[in-house]
Amino acid sequence: MTVNAENELTDFLIIKRIIEGDNDAYSWIVEKYESKLLRYATYILKDHDVASDAVQESFIKAYVNLRNFNLEKQFSPWIYRILHNEAMNIIKRSKKTIALGGADDFTDDLITHFSTAKLIDKNSLNADVRKCLNQMDVKYQEVLALTYFDNLKYDEISDILHIPTSTVGVRIRRAKAILKKICQKNGVINE
């Protein structure tokens, strides 16, 4: 199989090949998901090295349990769920709340007027807004990260977090309201 053929394969076909014995095909899964998972883990864990370890551990767990994966389901929420569980275990072990943020590629432009779409735009999130995000509960940080940074759909987030789809929507609405209040309180945005 060539590199071009790899791009045309769906997760289903790649996973089916792995289950049938083509263990080398797993590298395509790693290549496809590594940067996305690392970005998500970094948002939650705030430490790139810890996030990188969590991603690697998640890939190992996914590979070991791949034969248990239901091929009728989407692979993306399954691997995200494994990473989510790994990140939550790290947080529990550290016995502290690790906040979302810390990515260096965000600009430091000051946001003076609140607009959720602008505020949660991965190209304009600045240090002041990250400080506000750091003050939020992890359950709200992760829905914002999965929605706005990883562009996942509500049903995919529901699968990852093991919560009903309606709860995803509720958490996103609450997270936006909480973020707005925190940013107003900290003077990041005008009331």
C-alpha cells in the first residue's frame, strides 16, 4: 500500500487491516491522530511533556484493546475517550486541577469586547483569556476544547466524555456564560 492509498483509507478499513494482522497499519492511525490528541491533552493537562506521555500511553492502550473495538462505531471518539480517561487519571494522581491552556501558538492581542466566537477562536485566544479559562472547572474546559479547538460534533463529544448529547450542549452554554463572567470580573472584557 502506498502513502497515497493511506490517505484514501478510512479508519474502518485501517482498523480492519490491523485486526486481520497488518500491525504496521497502526502507524497510519498514530500519524492521523497524534497531533489532534496531543493538542487536546495539552489543553487539559497544560504540560506538553505530560500530555505527550498521555497520548503515547493512550495509543498503547488503544492498540492493546483494538480487537474489542466495535467496527460499527466511529474510531475517533473511542481514541479520544481513551485519552480523556488517561488525562483524568493523571489529574487525579496529581491531586490538583490542571487547567486548559498553555499553547504557545496563540496570539497575545487583548480582547476588549466579549464575543464567544472571537474569544474561543484558536487564532485569537490570548494570555488573558487563558488565565480566565484556567479558573474554570475542567469539565467546562474540556467541552470548550473539544468543540472549538478540535471541532468535534456534540455526538462525538458525548461519546468521549460518556455524557448525553444534551448535556454536552448544556455544558457548552454554561462554559460560555462562566467564561464571560470570569473575563468580565478580571477586566479582560467590558461588561
